[in-house]
Amino acid sequence: MTRREFLNKVIEIYFRDNCNVDTAIQTAIKELNLSKDDYIKIMYGISNKNGGKING
């Protein structure tokens, strides 16, 4: 999943549920069944598994 796809899902939830952004992000993470590491990797391109080094 790309960052754009994730953020599109967050925006969809934001308007669908009429909630704040923090709630929309948490709901998107739950609905997409993402781990915390998956979320960090999607948003920042970093992984906790490799000591926080930037991928690439």
C-alpha cells in the first residue's frame, strides 16, 4: 500500500464517520489491519525492524 492510498482511506473515513483526523487514522489502521510498523513504513519509509534506518 502506498502513502497516497492510505491517506485516501483516511479521508474517506474522515468524511464517512464525521470524525477528527486522529480518529480517522486509527480507524484506517484497524480497517486495513495494519501493524504499527506497517503504518510507520507507509507514512515515513522507515522500519523499526532495521533499527529505524531509512529504506533505500
